[in-house]
Amino acid sequence: MVADLVKSEVIASIVLFNHTYAQIERTLNSLLSEPQIAKIVLVDNGGCDWAFSLNNPRITVLKSNKNCGFGHGHNQAMAQFLPHCEYFLICNPDVYFDEGVVSHLLEECRHHGYKFVSPPIRYADGSKQYSCKLLPTPLNLFLRRFLPSLAKKMDRKYEIQDADFSRNLSVPSVSGCFMLISSELLITLKGFDERYFMYLEDVDLCRRALDYTEVMYCSGKEIIHEFGKGSYKNTSLLMCHIKSSILYFNKWGWIFDRKRKEVNKTCLSELPLCSKK
């Protein structure tokens, strides 16, 4: 029971929808290898009844009445478990890593006072995933999705590709696939904005967090993210991506967005760059 849980260092949350155990086995094993994680909360948004038969005291399963999206799923876990941990780990079911990633991030948080951190990320083929980004403009998202060949030059700046990623970096946003955040901050932010079913809820969360703390990329231990780019292959997911984009820019501004301009300008002016040989 949650009431019996001594306040722990980390509780992790994964949202599932029509996943099989085989699809998340590496993710679970990676999380279970981290002794700082007291609980792994699996939120079943549908099609994962098998999860209730898992026999591990560190795994808890919550059942959603219906699939209300990524943010809503994690918010369900937060509602029950945030008061019982120092840090909350938002994790995708397609992430895996060697032992030591979470302990490294915790050490960085405690040493530097960070409240919102994310590690280096690689794709399954070993190539770098540029997970740190500026706050997006409508043009950023449109070109990346529909005209990727034209987006390459713009992406270099948007994804801050020239940054020195061997150092810890303060950035406007990080990927939502793996974010370690202080429970106190998440309580203040009230979790994800549930109006986003999927896509851009992580950018929105980062943006709101910037009013209270830095969003940090912490170099060192890295994770693997088997990023599927579902909206590039599935029409329903594409429509979901478009809807989220409209929601995001309606909320924060399409052309006129003073905070976006200030945050991005500050990041680019203070960003340590990788030395070029």
C-alpha cells in the first residue's frame, strides 16, 4: 500500500498501451537494476492486463478507465506517489540503459541542486539523439514533419547541435522519454497538461518548469531510446501531433511569444560550444 511506503529516493512511472511484456522487458530490467528506485508504477492505458500478473514487490500497476493519453497516465501515478518520493522518474517503455544512470543523475541533482534533469540519449543504432532543444516555433515543427530536407539547417540551431555535450547544459527543453524531476517541483507544476493527448506535453512541462528552475542536460551516463517516430508512419498519430501543435501554439503564442524569444536567446548566448578542430 502507498500509505506504508517510506519516503524513497525515486519512484518511476511508465505509461503502457497495447504493449507486450517482451516490449518493455529491457526497460523494466534497467529500472530494477537501480537500487534508488523504490517503485516502478506501470499505468495501463489499455491492452496490458498481463501486467497485473507480474510478481515483483517493486512493481505496482494502475489501471486507467480509458486511454486519455501519455500525460494523463503519468499524472495518475503522480497523484498517488509524489508525496512518497524525493524524485519522480518519467520513463518511456522503449528506453533501456546500463546500471548507474539513475544514481548518476541523483548525484548531480544533490551536488548542484538540480530539480529537473535528463541524460544523454542514443538511438538503438548508437547514433546520437539530439534531445535538447530550443522552445519551438511553428516553422520548426512544420519543416521537421513535412519538409525534413529543408529543416536540416534550421535543426542545427533548434537542436543546439554545436553545444559541448560533454558538459552539463542548461537548456530550454529535453526529451520526455526520460526525465528525473523533484517531486516538490512536479507538485507545484501539477504534472502534465492533460489537454495534450500525446506529443509536446514534455515541451510544455519543461517550459512551465523554467519559471522555477533550470532544465538540465547531465552529461556522463547515457540511455538508449528506440524512438519510433510514430507520427511519421501512422495517420492517427500524425493527426494527434498536429492537434497537439495547435494546442501548444494557441496556449503560448504562434508568432508573438516573448518568453520563447527570451529563453532561446539566453540559451544560445550562454551555451558552451564544442571546440572545432
